Amino acid sequence: MRYSSGMPGGVMPGAGAYPQMPEIQMTMANSQILGYLGRALSLEFSAGQHYLAQASLAKFRNEINYAEAFVTLANEELQHANLITDRMVAQGALPAGSVLRPATPSMNIIEALRSCEEREVALIQLYNEATQYCANLGAQEDHALFSRLLTEEQDQLKRVHGWIEEYYQTLTKSQKPPGSFV
């Protein structure tokens, strides 16, 4: 005679002893990843606020092209904040209240661009660390998001560096000496 419990699997409890319900499988939110998302959200909002402030300062200095460029950067950062918020919600969390770094004043366009460069570097460092963590953990969706944000921030930094280079080239052209002493 053989005992049958009506459950598939052997008599010893284990993974095969209990029915599998694939439609109920949910992943638990990783607190470290949520921490990265929260810090990223704060940095993105801070950068967006800073870029809008730099746009206003540039307008007052009559540097309209730079003002428009700063507004574009601000919009990109707010789009990043939107992606991050979507990912937090997908993990069952909501933003807990970002602490924003204050915008800093700039007296000229180089100070403004250098302050933007500093914020981009901070975001790149965070996304690089978060991407590595997610890769090591095997968190594919989070890795994909952080990788995308890392690439976009690197592109933004290249743009800022291009503007700095362009500014110095224009400055050099306008300051050529008007002749020689010979």
C-alpha cells in the first residue's frame, strides 16, 4: 500500500512538494536599489532646478542661446525624474520627499557651465555605481534604467564640455592682438 497526499512531489517537504503559482510571483523591492532611485531622484530634481536658475541668469545677461540650452537640460532632467518615479512605483514605493541641493549663482557663462558640469559628474558617478550594483545583483530592469540614465547623463556632460570649448574658442578669436610691434 502506498500513501498519497494528493500533492505532487515526494514525501519530503521541499520546492517540489508545493504547487507552483506563476501568476503570483512578485519580486521584493531591494532597499539598496530603492536608495539609489531616491538619491537619483533628488539629484535629478536638483539639477533641473539648477539649470532653470542658470537659464534665468543667462537671460538676464542676454545670453539667450545658453538660456535655451539650460532649459533643454532642465527638461531632460525632469524626464529622468519621471522615469525614476515610474520605476519606484513599479517596485511598490513612492518618492519619500526629495532633499534638493540649492541652485548656485553664476556671474558668467563659464561659472554656469562649470556648475552644470559638476552636477552631471555627480549623476554619472551615482548611475555608474547603481549600474554596477544592479549588474552584480542581476536586477535587469533596474540595470537597464540606470544604464540608460548613465548614457544620457554622459551625453549631457559631453554637450556641456562642447559649450565650454565653444565659449573659449569664441573668446580666443575675439581677443587676438590687432597687429605686431615689429
